Amino acid sequence: MALLGRGKFGVGLSCFAILFLVAGMIGFTFEGEVEGVPTPNAPNQAFFSDEPLPSNPLVGLLSTELTLTWDRDDVWIGIVDEDEKNRCGDIPSSFFSSDMGCDGVSTNFVAGSASATADVGFTWEMESGTYFAALGAKDGALAEGTEVTVYYEAHIGHSLFSIVVTMFIFGIGATLIYYGRD
């Protein structure tokens, strides 16, 4: 039984779909660390990164899970959206108004919190949007050192949409194989 043009293309599509499905099920994980992140020099205040966190441009096709840990127990780390960063930027320092400031308790985190421990950290399923890292001193005290090291692990795998698309491509390939036979 020889495969003609449509059949060969169907075999190629089906093989691609199977390989993509297996690769997405296994996933890809990369790790790293960011050294020398300055610690806060003021108690009861959240500090935000100037640059937004890198986004996942294929958020609908690929699922990305980010896990953060850090090396110091006297600081907290969290992730906030752009609106929360702007809200906190408009509030005066908590030195003058402690009831409405942006500290670890009153900040609306997307992930993480002031109670997260450094060795466990937190995990965040990345979403579309603009997000910023937030950092502060725990328990209203000054941090003991001047720098913190942040460790990250990102796992990329299938989303539900990518599984459906892969099965659709496999179905097209199987159809082409069937109708491309002698």
C-alpha cells in the first residue's frame, strides 16, 4: 500500500501531533536565580519592580507555572497586577498614614503574600496581563541585609486549548492518511 501526496502529508501531520502531545505532557522546566535584589530600607512599605515581569505570549496555547523562593526569612515577595502597583504608587508613604498604605497586609497580591516563607515560596499560574514583583520587610521591621537572592522555576506544558488543537491536527492527519491510500 503506497501513500500518495495527501497520505504522506497526513502522516507528517499525525506524527507532528503525536510528538507535540508527548512533549507537552512531559513539559519543559527551566530554573535560575536572580542575585543582588535590593531589600527594602523602610518598614511597612511595599516596593515594586520598575520593569514588568516577562509575559507568556502563548498564554492560551501553553500553560506556564512559576515557582518563586528566596534566601531570606525577613522579607516577603509577591506578584501584583499593574492596577495594584498604580494604586500603591498613588498612596502616600505609610510613615504618614499607616491605615491606608501598601504594606504586606493591605496589598492585593495576585500570587504570594507577606506570610509566605522563603523556603516554600509560592507558585503562580501565569495569566495574560502586566504584572510586577513586590518586595517588603516582614513584621514591620527593617530587613537585616541589603540584598536578597530569588530562585525561580518555570514549568511550561499544555493548556486545554493546545490539547484540543493537537487532537484536531491529529484528526486531520488521520483523515488525509485514510483518503490518501490506494
